Amino acid sequence: MNGRMIARILGTVLLLLAAFLLLPLIVGLIYGENVLGFALTIALSAALGIALLLCLKPKSTEIYAREGFAAVGLVWIMMSLIGALPLVLSGDIPRYIDAVFEVTSGFTTTGASVLPNVEALSRSGQFWRIFTHWLGGMGVLVFVMAVMPLSGDRSMHIMRAEVPGPTVGKLVPRARKTAMILYLIYLGLTLAETVFLLFGGMSFYEALLHAFASAGTGGFSTRAASIGAFNSAYIEIVIGVFLILFGTNFNLYYLVLAGRTKEALKSEELHWLWGIIAVSVAAIAIGIRPIYGSIAAALRHAFFNVTTIISTTGFGTEDFTKWPGYVQTLLVCLMLIGGCAGSTGGGLKISRVILLVKTAAADMRKMVRPRSVNRVSLDGQRVSRETTSAVYTYFALYMLILLGCAFLVSFDGYDFATNFTAALSCMSNIGPGLSLIGPAGSFGIFSDFSKIVMSLTMLCGRLEIYAILILFLPSTWRKNG
């Protein structure tokens, strides 16, 4: 284990975190707010970063898979713990456990909140809370890779640990250039959405922050009523379309930019995404039409809620806990499925669902005809047995952690729908659930113990489990383990 190299990465991220905290500090100065909490956190983060970089210089800058996963897990825990400080010091969220939950929810792009009234926050606190979505969406270490070299091409191990999906490949030969391309696409889409929202009548401040939240598929809003506060079909359509874009594999955008549009449009996962959205919108619109009186209104609300749920964003316009039972069940299924691999969305990822379905079908055909050869393919490429086995393993771990979280939070005494969907919300990084934690509810009802459990669950969901679990394995920290 190259512990000094991990310390160097932690130090680098701490300095970067201090730099990012300058943005909400500037916002606070513009609006004449007390920014002492941000100033103190910046000083602390910078001091710790410099100390790690100067006192623990690595003899070797090599990073292997073990160091990559451990570094990512530690970085995200550290960011959540330190990123919560300005919200506590400013008085926006007085209790540290609540602030950690809120910031962890922000960085992991979950969008679950303990705040009953976000409009009471300072402008600087509100900016930081939502900006964490943008930072966490593509990944902080991917940003580090994009702007500065880490350890040669082995830094790809970091990208594999931080970018969601069954597999992560390079768009170009060098990992650093791949990270730069991803972030440029990410930034371009964010700016485009900001402009479209400005045309919808939002102020620049709100347009930018909602673009941040959409880009990270996070779901925090500047309004207590979320997107519903604007009561604008235009804004809902714009955000819904961009949620689909951010929930799509970013590799496809690279193919389009490289002039390989036909290849991008052949993506099997993309077809599944569009198909799931179309079928879900139609099914939900039929179910809620009696509530809204017209098919146009039903389609509007169905489209927005399907896109915000399958992209695991969690923006709200309506309280879907009051919709028919089968509609709520369908929305829970969409929470579990999530967006595409290589997107900023959470959940299992559509590519994994495809492989699970295809592998199960192949295994059943093998049972009927034992001598037949049943190969599983995706986008015309044969998928190795090792990959399908890894997908099954991930699914098993995913469900175990989900059920374990639901069991632990159940000691708070709430009903099954609240407990299970709270766990699903955190594991799939979605935000709202059902019953007491629906779009009109708050996670503030849970105990501190449950908030800690759910915070770890959010990290497991965002980092695809292994980067967190590896921290608890003794072999990870052995010198030659």
C-alpha cells in the first residue's frame, strides 16, 4: 500500500476543496453575508492540504487498484466531513450530524435533505449546498486528473473507482485527456441548461444553481417546493430534457463530437433508456389523468417525474405519494434502475439491468438445452463471463446493503414504506421516497444513528460500493497485502 501517495492525493483534494469554497464565500460577500464560517473552513482545508503534501512526500507515485479505490473512498469521506463545517459555523445547519448528512447528500448527488425550509438558508450556504452536486456529479478526483497529473496512466484506477458503471474505458489513450474531455462536455451541458433556464424567467442565480443540481442529477433546489414553485411547463420540459442528457453515458457525446453519431445512436443502453422513459410516461399519464383532468397535464407531470426519478435527480413538482399505488410502484422500480453507466445518474445503471436480464435468459436457455452455446452480448460485443459474474456480485451486494440500511433505520419506528424507500433513496442516490419522506417530507425525522447509516449508504451508492467497503478490509492496509 502506497500510503504516502494516498496522502498526496488527499492533500491535493484538500487544496482544491479550499479553492472551491472561495466561490460561496464570494457569493456571501456579494450579498453582504457573514462569511467567517467559509473563511475558517478554507484556512483549515488549505492548512491540512499543505501539511499532507509537505510532510508525507511519496517515494513512488505509482497507483494500483488498491490505492485507487482506497484514495477515492477516503477523499469522499473527508470532503463530506470538512464540507459540512461552513454550514455549521454559519448557523445555516446548527447540528454537525445534520450538516454532514446534507453535504454527503450533496456530494453523492442524492438530494435527500434534513431541511424543512431551504429558503431560510443564506445565499452562500445555499450556493455551497447545491454546488456540491456539480462537484460530485462527474467526480472530484476526475476533476483533479483533468487539471493536473497524478501518477501517469495508472491514475485510470482512480477513474474506475469514481465514475459509475460496470466498466470504465478511455475515450483517448491517456487517462488525463479522457478526464478533460468528460469535464468539458459536463461544463458545456451545464452552461447550455443555464441559458435555457434564463429564457424561462429564472434569475441568473437560480438558473445556475438548478443547472448545477441537474448536471449532477442531485435534486437540491433553492425553493422549498422545488421546481413546482415556478409552475412553468417550459422550465419543467427544459430540466426534464437535460436530466435525460445528464443521465446518458457521456462516452456517447464524445462519439458525436468525433463525428461518429451513427455509432452513438446504436447504443443498446440508450435505446433502453428511451424505451423505459416512453413506456413509463405513458403508463403514469394514464393513471394520473383523472387527478389532473386532461391528458396534456397528465403527460406534463408524468414526463417530469419520470425523468427526474430515472435520472435519480429527485426534483419535485407534485407529491407523487398521493398518486395511484401502481404509479408509486413504477416510480420505485425506476429508482432502482437509475440512469446509464458513465452518466451522473445513480441506481443500478441500465447496462447492468440489461446484462442481468440477458444473462438470466441465457442461463434459462442453457437449462432447457444443456449443449447449446448461449453468449451474452451488448452493443454487438460479446460480454465475458467475468463481467456478467461481476454484475451478479454487484447486484447481490447492492441488495444486501439496501436491505441492511432499511433494517437499521427501521429502529426509529417508522413504517415500512418510509424505511425501505429511505434506504433505496440513499443507495440509488435519488432523494425523495414514499410515505413520510415523499417530495413534501424531510429526512430530518430520522435519528442521528440513522443519518450516519444513510450517509455511508449514500457513499456506497455513489462510489459503486467497493471504494467504501475496501476501507474496512484489513488486507487493504497491509504493506504487501
